[in-house]
Amino acid sequence: MRIAIVYDSRTGTTKAAAEMMAELATSEGHQCSAVSVTDAKPGDVSSADAVCVGSWTEGLFFILQHATKATIEFIDTLTLDGKPAAVFCTYKTSPGKMLPKMAEAMTDRGAQVTGQFKARGRKVPEGFASWVDSLD
Ligand SMILES: Cc1cc2nc3c(=O)[nH]c(=O)nc-3n(C[C@H](O)[C@H](O)[C@H](O)COP(=O)(O)O)c2cc1C
């Protein structure tokens, strides 16, 4: 399967997580790359078999957390009719309700969101490997 991972990263944590996620998916036999929201092409991402979008957590550390504007603006360019999708974030204290909000934005683009993952720091978020397995 071709899995598109798109991320927004300010200081490299989300980029590193996304790259490790792409490595994991590739090692499971998928075609997968991690591309930043600024470089990703909506058409390429929309034509993948599965899509995973991630953002760093922006907010007031315990309240008002949200995905970055660039992440949501990118999601709003996608056409994902029925495709399996996932969202993820990296965070420091708490991601609050940002993952369900990202999932809702993906659902609004037609995706079937089957995974929501968070990582505190540069690592593959818990649950991502199982999500990849679920795509087979
Ligand atoms: C302006 C700003 C706001 C942040 N707000 C939150 C927050 O509300 N909750 C949280 O857990 N982390 C928050 N963080 C921490 C980052 O989300 C976290 O360090 C993230 O992993 C950084 O990812 P990046 O290195 O890809 O930019 C904030 C960071 C910044 C710079």
C-alpha cells in the first residue's frame, strides 16, 4: 500500500516522529514517506491508499490545544473519499482534545479515521504500528 505521512514541525520533534513512522511502515512492506505540510502536494496525498497527518501541539500547555493552522489548512485541501486515515501529534504536557478535532477535519474531507496517536517526544506514537497492520 502507499501510505502518505504529512507533518507540521516547528523544532524537529514531529518531523523525527513522522520519519520514524515512515521507516516502520516501509519495513512492513509499504511504500511510505514523510513530507512536511509545506512540501506536500494535496493531489499526491489524496491519491495514497492511506493517509496520516500529524502536528505539534499548539496551545496554553493545559488548555486550548489545537493543531497548527498550516496542518488544518492542508487537511482542508484533501479529498479522501472513504480512505483509511489517522492523525497524530507530538506534545509536551497534554494534547487536550486536538486529536479528535483533527480527526473531525479529516472526516470532513471524506476519510475513515481509524487511528489517533500521540507521542511525547521523538518516537513512534503508541498504536501506530497496529494501525499499519490494520491496513493489510
Ligand atoms: C507556542 C507553543 C505552544 C505549545 N503549546 C503546547 C500545549 O498546549 N500542550 C503541549 O503539550 N505542548 C505544547 N507545546 C509543546 C510542543 O507541542 C511540543 O514540544 C512538540 O513536540 C514540538 O514539536 P516540533 O518539535 O515538531 O515543533 C507548545 C510549544 C510551543 C512553541
